[in-house]
Amino acid sequence: MVFARRKHESGKRFSRTAGTLAALTVGASLLTVPQAFAASSPTSAELLKACNWASFCKFRPQSYWGYTGPKHQVGSTAFNCGSQTNQHRVDWSDTTTAGNTVGVSVTAGYTFAKVFEVSVTASYSHTWENSHTDVESNTVNIPSGHVGWLERGTSKQQAKGWWEIQFKNKYYDHYVWYVYDYQESGFNKDNPSYGYVNFKDRAMTSSERGAHC
């Protein structure tokens, strides 16, 4: 994550002088800066939280894409100790919350979360939700002596861009700060085809037979 700042000049509210600090995104290298400079600068998290009281807070999207999230189990695991294939109903719920490269929890209490949602929706015509829960029931056919479960890959979306945050009074000795290379992911309501639910089964281990049968 890169953030830059402008100093105040006489006769102007904001100057055009900008400084930069290192990126904190995955795979990016940190720019070496003097310790004194780093200590006098806010973190990306502090800047985003400051949107709650800053005089101006704007997210400017640069790119958007959809994808399938990592596979994970939903619902309970069922064990068929019978001699025939059995059907087992699995009731499950799965909540997908938004996550970002800054590591700030995306909740309704933060102004930046709403600003991001509105900006992305307006720019790419895709609904953005900070939290989404799916609730379903599926029937799994489990062969004799097998374990059955459901595996899900969630339909997700991600947007990347940068922030401009202005302050009425100096914040860390400057009126304007920027947060660059910001990325946020969330549930993709508009493209459900990216998601899936698979029915899985495998033979029980001897220890599982002893514990469940």
C-alpha cells in the first residue's frame, strides 16, 4: 500500500508536493525509508479509519474482476455405517465477508466501507456487499462404509484502486494523504457462475469406523 501526502503552503489550503511510503500489498517490496519519517507517518489502516471524521474521503477504482474463492467444507460430515447407499440431508450456511490488503475489518461502522461500496457499484455496475450469507440444504448420496460432505467454492469479486483523504486540520502534519494499491474482495452476487457446491465422499478410515460405527 502506498500513501502520499501534501504539505500546506501559505495562501493555499493544499500544496502539490507529494511524498510516498512503501507498498504493503502481497508480493510487493517495502521501500526503505528513514525511521524518523516512518514514525511520523500514519499507517494505511489509520488513514482508512480516519475516513470517519476526515473532511473528504474518496475511493477511485482502477480495475475489477470476478473469480472463485478457495474450496472449503460447508455443513456437517455424515458417516454411512449401513450396508446400502444412504441419502443424507446437509443443512448449511456460509458467510462471506469483505477483506482487504490493509487488514482493516470491513464493517458498517467504518465510513470507508460504504465509500468503497458506492464507488465500485457506480464504476462497474456490480453490487458490492460487505457481508453475505447463503443458507441451503443439499442431499448427499453416501455409499456404504463411506464419509460424505459438501465442498464449496464461493463466487467472489475484487476491486483495486486508490484513496484520497483530506483533513480540515493537519493530520500527521499534512492536510492530504493518499493510499495506493488498495484491493478489496467480497461476495460476487451478480456472477453466481463463479461459485459451486460439490458432493464429496470417501471410504471411512478404521479409526472413523471405530468412532462412528
